Amino acid sequence: MRNMRKVLLINGSPHQAGCTNRALEECASSLRASGIEASILWLGNKPVPDCIACGKCSATGKCIFDDAVNQVLEMLDDIDGLVVGSPVYYAGPTGAVCSFMDRLFYIAEPRMAGKAAAAVVSCRRGGSSSAFDRINKYFSICSMNIVGSQYWNQVHGRKPEDLDRDQEGLQTMRTLGANMASLIKAQEGVSLPLHEKRIRTNFGG
Ligand SMILES: Cc1cc2nc3c(=O)[nH]c(=O)nc-3n(C[C@H](O)[C@H](O)[C@H](O)COP(=O)(O)O)c2cc1C
């Protein structure tokens, strides 16, 4: 029996202490202020392997590429909420974030149901909405509870100190943390809704 609720925040930027991290820190502080444990996992700045569709994970429950994907899989049962942060690259999340999420969710989809989830995107100027939508697609395909804020979860800047001037972005992060905390607390002791085994309908053979 766990007595502390936990949220894992993923920093998918190649910059460990960049704008994405600054936004996630603001959200994490707000979670902590609401009594939720929060930790940030940086994906690093080395290339992240793509899913090669080998299917080995269906037998082992792990990825053949032993990196942050397997690390998160090991933590998953202790996590009540997941926040995924990415810089905006050409109006989408980074390639590394997409590769990480493809591999994580292909394995862990059935274990994600009922967890709170949020995407956070950081851009200099534009393309945040499409990047935000793309990350939310992972959450909405597997019965996660997507948490909103008082604006879409985006911040604007090129350097982390630019965010000090994006007060609306920082406020959005604080509210996101508080909203996620209250959802997690409200769900305490509530069992998951009935989940039907997925019917896979393929067309053409
Ligand atoms: C390859 C590349 C593509 C980018 N594309 C966009 C973009 O489409 N829109 C935008 O506003 N900023 C774009 N940027 C800027 C970053 O998204 C922005 O500076 C972000 O806040 C950096 O976050 P970080 O400090 O966490 O890495 C791009 C940066 C790089 C390196």
C-alpha cells in the first residue's frame, strides 16, 4: 500500500536545464505544494532509438533497447500521473520524444488507464498547438485522464530566463500542477471503469 501519490515529469528536451525543464519545474513545485511527490526525468541528449516493430516486448514486457523506456516501465506502478514535456520542433514534439513515447506506450498502454496525464510544450514562437495535440494522442488512446489548465500547456522562450517574462505560461504550469494534484486525490480509492479488451479491426486481410 503506497501512502504518497507520485507524478513523473519527463523532460524531453536535449537541454537538461532549458525552457522545457523550467516549465516542468514550475508544475512540479505546484504538485509538491499540493502534497504530491514529483520528480523530473531527463531523457538526455543522445539519440533515442525508434520502435523497430520487432514485437519482442509482447513477450518480455520490456523494450530491447535498454534505456529510459525500461526505466519508466519499472516505475510505472508507483506513478499516479505523467507529464511529458517537449520543445516544439517544426510544430511537433522532438523526434526523441516521439521515439520514446512510441516505444513506451506500445508496451505500457494497458498499464496507463486511469493515470492522470498532461503534455507540456515549449516553443520560441509558434507550432505549440500541433505539438501539444500530438503528445495528447498517446494519452487519449489508452484511457488516461488528461488534465487541463487555464490555458493550453505551453510556454514561450528560447532560453530558460525568457520564461520569467512569460508569466502567463508559468501560471498555466502552476495551475496544471494544482489541477493534476486535485484529480489524483479525488481518484483515491476509486476503481477503474470497466475496460473492454481491445477489438483490433484491420481492413484488407
Ligand atoms: C530543430 C529545432 C526546431 C525548432 N522548431 C520550432 C518551431 O517550430 N516553433 C518554435 O516556436 N520554436 C522552434 N524551435 C525553438 C524551440 O522550440 C524553443 O527554443 C524551445 O523553447 C526550446 O526548449 P528547450 O530549452 O527546453 O530545449 C526549434 C528549435 C530547434 C532546435
